[in-house]
Amino acid sequence: MQKTEKPAAAKKIEKIAYISFGVIVLFIGIVIYFVKAKDRKILKDGIRVEATINGLSKGGTTKNPTYEMRISMFTKAAEIEKPKKDTTGKTESQKKFDEILDKLTINPNIGNYMGLTISCGSDSYNKYKPGDRITVVYLKEDSTDVRILSELE
């Protein structure tokens, strides 16, 4: 049997197709890497707070559904530094009382209230219902980019 060789034009088109496919795969890989890098940063450095689910909605098409969750939450408040009490000239009982008061951590600042609509996976959409409490994570720099903690882990 004699082997037929492809024409030069067909070889060139095949080579271009392979290179194009490789470039597309590389591009998709880079995009996924950067998306996952942001998820890792949020998981590692993010601030965790409790949020209440206000509603769930499903959109998109039958083949490509999208799931959203409406939540309300308070951002974490900045800790207020309390100065230590001056104990000079006080009795032992007064010093002890001041020490107890210093250990109390009362922070009247509760953070900012936020109502957000966030994307979620089908598992979270099916698992939770309005009124449920979930833990969410956000970065200090951008409290509007909120992720569900259980989806990041």
C-alpha cells in the first residue's frame, strides 16, 4: 500500500489549527488561574461575617442556568482601641475593678449594613432558603465582592 501525503496547504492549515487550539487552551488556563487566585486570596485574607438570606432567584436558560442569592449583612466593624486606666494612687480593689473593666470588650460600632445580590452555585441554591444564616467572606478593600464561605472551601 502506498501512503498518500497531504498537500502543503492542508499541512499549513492543520498546523495553524493546532497552534490556535493551543493558544485558546493556554488563555483559558490563565483566566482560570487568576480567578482561582482571587478566590484563594479571599479565603486566606478575607473577613468572615454572618449574612441572612433574603431571597433566591434562578435565571439564564434551561441549559445554562444562573443562580443568585439576595443577602443582608453588616460588615465587620473596626476595633476601637480602649486606653488602659491609670492606677496610680488607687487601692487594690479599685485596681482590680479597673482591670475587669479593661477586659470588657464593648464595641458600639456594628459596621455598615449591606444588602447585596451575589452569584451562587446550584448546590447553595438548593441547600438554603430565605431566612437561613450563612457565613460569607469579603476583602477589606472591597466589601461588595462577597463570596459564600462554603463554596470557597
